[in-house]
Amino acid sequence: MLPEANYEESEAGNLPLPSPLEGEDGGRIGTATRWNRRRAAIRAEFARIMYGELPPRPEAVRFELRRECDDAIDGIAIRREIRIHLEQGRKHHCIDVLWYLPKSVKEPVPAIVGMNFRGNHACSPEPDVFPPEFFPLDEPVERGSQTGRWCFRQLVESGFSVATAFRGDLFPDRADGRADSVFRLYREADGLTPEHRELTAISAWAFGYVQMLELLETDPRIDRRRIWAHGHSRLGKTALWAAANEPRFAGVVSNDSGCCGAALSRRNFGETVGRITQMFPWWFQKELDRYAGCEAELPFDQHFLLALAAPRPVLVASATEDLWADPRGEFLSARAAGEVYRLFGCEGIGDAEFPAPEQPVFGDAVGYYLRTGIHDVTPVDWKFVTDFIRRNS
């Protein structure tokens, strides 16, 4: 029986954090060159204990244009709906991507890629966007029901392209989801049962981020040097892990990613390792279970994950009412990642104090802000995101 979640800062604990700059021999990492070697070991530890490995690249990948509309969103955007076909031997798997580009493109534009929770048709206000086909949702999802989270008009008017895919195309978010996941390209049915915890939902979703990046790289209207990963909640954890594994992402945005995302695991506040592994075991490696209630024994904390993006920019976002995700723990993690960024001549957010709502702390390659409100993505979030990307491009 897990104890009640703690929401009192006085009870959060003040355990010392491990340093990502402490080498395996106990010596101090003092150069970017040595960090790059240390980085590989840290990434491997996260894969072994927490997230698992991304699926390998399949033997064949091809892109099918299913529909293109050149007067989308009242004529300001081009909408493309692309099916990514993944082929491994005789096996086949698909990912459907919804992609908007500014219509008046005079030079390559920055892009944001992210997974969605309820299907592409739920993200768009347009009535003819394809819904999920291959692994239908357990219950009908209303068209446009998540347009508040996907502010395509705002992003396009700000000069950004944005692409999204449904998480269920990569791994249906349930205990038996492996059987219908992208991992089926590489395993037979008896290797896709709930017991095969090494095949995690987060790594399957992160693989989807990489596939979207590769799709966008094929279009000359996209600035390949400015493709960012963005994710909310469990998909914020995913975006951070995708950026840790794929150096072509220019930067990464974590929105309310909380426990096993941006928030420090050593703090006893809101969701904990014990709770998240009990509720969502298919997201993580089985090895993580043994750290429930003894998070201080982890060989890393989540600022290590943020630091894996260095020297690329990372933005961490929280919400005032989202105590489950531990906003202060997310801030402290972003601040602690700065010691790695300083190896690359970036100051991070220095010794900044926890900010008031809507008062972003945009440092050198590391940023943090606290939005008023609940666990969500809003137009305010997207404004801070695009401001941070411009500042760090």
C-alpha cells in the first residue's frame, strides 16, 4: 500500500543530488570532450533502468502523401497528411502524421514535432482530418476535442511548421499495448506480452518522434537545423528521451512532464516512482520498480536526462495547479542541469530562484516557466515556447 501523496514543501525532503559530472571513476568531468564520453554511459543507464531502448531503424521506410490541402486554416496554411510505412521483412507498420506549414514560405521555417493523445482528428479544427485507422481508440473521440492543446493557427501565424502523430500508432497506451505496437516489427506475438517490460511505451513513442523528424527533413521548406521535439505529460517524458537519443533535434520542450520526466525523483512531492510504476508499468523497464520508495539509490536523477540534450536548448514548463507533476522539482532539475551546459560555455539559468507565474526564466540554452492553471497545454504555453525557440535559434 503506497502512502498518500505529499503536497507539503516542508515534507519534500532535501536529499543531495548526484552530479552528472562525476565520472565512473569518481573523478570530475571538466571538459566537453570528456562529457561526451560520460554522456553515452548516462544514456545507457537511463535505457537500462528507466526507458528501455528505442526500436532499431526498420529495413525500409517510405512516405505516402494521403492528402494535401493548400488553403488550410482559413487559407494561411498548407495541411499535409502523411502515412509513414515501416517495413521489416514481411512485417508492416504505419504512423499517420498531421502536418501544417505556413503557406507563404520565403525561406525554410523552424518546426515542432510532438505526439498527441487522442488522434490527429482531435487536434485539428478542420472536419476532414483522418482519424486513427489501424488501432482504433477504445471509445469514440470527438473531432476537434483537443484543439485547445494544438494551437495550429497560432503556431503557423508565428512562422512555425508543426507535425503530430497519435501515440497509439506507436504503442497503444495500455498494459497489453505491445502486441499492437511498433515492436511487432521485430518480435513474434509471444515476445510482445505484458511481461516483456524491456519494450517500453516511452521508447516506442520516442521512435515516433524520430520518424517525424526524418519526414520533415525531406521538405526544403523546413529548416533542418531547427526541428524541435515537444511533449506534454507522459509525452513530455517521451520528448526528453527522444532528444537524448536523437542528436538531430535542435532542442526539446517538456511541458508538465513530472515524475520520470523533468521532475527530480529524490523529492517526495506529488507523483513518485512507486506510484508511476504501479499505475503505468508498460511505460518503463521492470528494473525501475526496485527504486520505488528508495529513489535516492538511483544512479542518476532527472537533471541528468535534461543534461543529455546539452548543448542543445531545453525548456521545462510547469503549471501552478499541477502539483502532481511537482513544478518546483521540475525547476530545480532545470537549474541543476546547468553544470553540464557550462562545459559548453552556456550558463543555463544560473542560480535563479523559483519564478512567479508567467515570469519565465529564459537563461542561456536552458529555460523554465510556470503557467497559471492546470495540467494542460494552452496558447500561453505556445507563446512561451515560440519565444524560447526564437531566442535559442
